[in-house]
Amino acid sequence: MQESKKQYIFLAFRFLIGGTFLYAGVEKILSPFDFAVAIYNYRFFTEPLIGIAAAIMPWVEALAGLCLLTGFNTKGAATITSLLLFTFVGLIIISAVRGLDIDCGCFGSVERKVGLQAILEDTALFIISASILLLEKNVLNLRNLILKILPRRIDE
């Protein structure tokens, strides 16, 4: 495949993962209590961890999504999204095996139940995120565009 076509495929991948994480993060930022309840329903974490996760994770998700959308530090952002998705898939599998009939809490007010569909969707997102991390050359991004537009500073 031509290199320019690959760049556009990875740009689409970054927009998909970045948009998903930005949306999910903002939804949780706007409803922190609902997100804390969703974490509690997994019956996997202690109360102090639930509060910390509910306070921090939405901001991490939103920032990682924004970085992927703009092209700033895409490798770091893809590392974060890949690790989060890997964790989410694991938690959803454990919860499904335990027979919990709960909302996954992935998108704030959007209802999405723990189960096979959520596992498959998050696994697909993980594969896309991991491909950004491992394979993207990071050519099409806002940073490079800004560097081309701004005049170069001459140090004399």
C-alpha cells in the first residue's frame, strides 16, 4: 500500500479513537457521580480507588483523545488509550463471567451493557489503538502543519 494511503488510514484511526475517547471523557467529566456509580457497580474496586478513578480517568481519556485528534504526542496518547482499552476489555470480561448485568459506564449517559458486544467493540478499538501506537509514522498531524505555516526562527 502506498505510504500516503497509509497516512490517511492512520489519520482516520486517530480520529476514531481520539473522538471516542474525547466524547467518553467529556461525558464522564460532566457526570462524575454517575461515573463513580458505574465503577462501583463492577464490585472490583475499593471506595477510595473509585473516587480517585472517577476524578482522574475522565480527564486522562479526554486529553488522550484530544492529542490523537490534533496529532500532538500521538504515541503517548495511543499508549494511554491502548492500556485503557486493554483494561476495559479485561474488566468487561470478568464482569460478564461473574454474571453482572450492569452498564459498563464507558460513555457516561449512553447506556451500554457489559457483555459480548461491549467486549468485541472494545477489542476492535484496542486493535486500532495498538496499530496507531505500533505502526503509524505520525506524518499527518496538526503539529507538522503548524511548523510548516509558522516562519522559521533564525538564530544568529
